[in-house]
Amino acid sequence: MKMELEKTAKVSLVGAGPGAKDLITIRAMKVLNQADIVLYDALISDELLSEIRTDIPRVFTGKRCGKHSHTQDEINELIVRYAFEYGHVVRLKGGDPFVFGRANEEIEYVESFGIPVSVVPGITSAIAAPSSQGIPMTKRGVSSSFWVMTATKRDGSFSQDLQFAAKSSTTMVILMGIRKLKEIVEEVSKYRGLMTPIAVIQNGTTTHEKCYVATLNTLNTISGEIDITQPGIIVIGDVVADHPSFFEEEVQRILHHAI
């Protein structure tokens, strides 16, 4: 009689990359297909999920536009429960687990049960999405640094980092800020010139990618085209002028207002 070997509980935090299924790392795919169960977030595409072995159970644990399928505490508990029940749990997160991914909270909770955790880094959308649009993070003589930040704190107020960055010449990359785009532009405009270029990128690196480019004082002319229910990345700084259509679109806006 064949006896089934008892599986050892362990957890892998895996970064899925910025969106396109072929921008996940080789190591990440290897670990995914060694999983006994996968817990995945909202930013994981169906195309990527289709690359996982069909016999591996998958559990959705994401959120969209503030709607949570599970709270963070519930997710922590699920990871531990499934590790003991199934063995190898892969926690699949969009981008990189350590860029606003609350990975530390999950690691601390899981390890408190004596379950080992390994991390597979992912390509963060904070860099990949602008790069896919030809927008560099740094450029000699233009920007010598970039600052990745979230727009607001837990209580909904602006992070002080937003103000600090706006006062400098750094390239500003703002995640999870689409729903407060207007307020962000108003805040940054207090410290930067109104002709400062800005880009809004949604569904970055995927076939549904959209990029809107403008300046701080002209963004309102296209803001109605932006779907605020979809996540996206905001890039503010002179490097945005490197976008292939930046000057063309600015000229068109100027001509439109002149007529």
C-alpha cells in the first residue's frame, strides 16, 4: 500500500512583476509550479494564472477600489492555515512583495508559527510601467534620483513625503494615488512649476496599457478620460518629457485652446 508523504509547511512570497505575464522572473515561475496552493492578489492577470499548473488550487485574496475579499488579518490566518493543511503556500503579489506589499506583516505572522518563509523578488511596476512608456527614472542633467511613494497615509491624509519630494527636483513616482489625482496635482503645484510634466499610466506593460501625459496645469483637460476605478501610477518630473508623444500632445492642447 502506497503511503502519502506528509508535506512540510512552508511559505513563499513571490513577486509577479508589473502585469505582463512574461515579465515574471524564471525563479518565480519555478516556485509557482512547485506550490501546493496559491493565494493571489487583484493585480495578478488571468494570463499569468493560466501559466500555473491546473492541479494547483488558487485562492483570490485581493481588493479592487477599496473592496476587500479578505482583511490583512484574515489573509495572514489563511496563509498559516493552508500551510499546515496543504504544505507549500505561494503568496503571489503584484510587482515586488516589498514595495507597498505588506510583506513584512505576513512574514512576521507566519514565522511566529514556526513556518519558514522565502521571498522571490519581482519587477516593481513603479519602474517597469514608466520604462515601458519610454520614461526614465533618472537622466543626466535632468533628474539624479527618483522617489517612490504612496500618496496617502492610513488615515487618508497626504504623506509628508509627497511634500518633501515636491520641494525637490526628484522624479516622483506615486502609487495608489489615482483616486486622489486632482488633490495630488494641487499639492505638488504648490512647490513645482505648472509646466512640470506629469504622466498617468494604467494597466502598465499589459496589452490594455494606457498612458496619459500632460503638465500640472493641463492635466485637468484629460482627467475625464482616466478611469479612477483602475489602479495606476503617477509620474511627475521633467523626465516625463521624454515620452514620445509629450510635446506633440502639449502642442495640440495649446492650439486647441488658442482656437
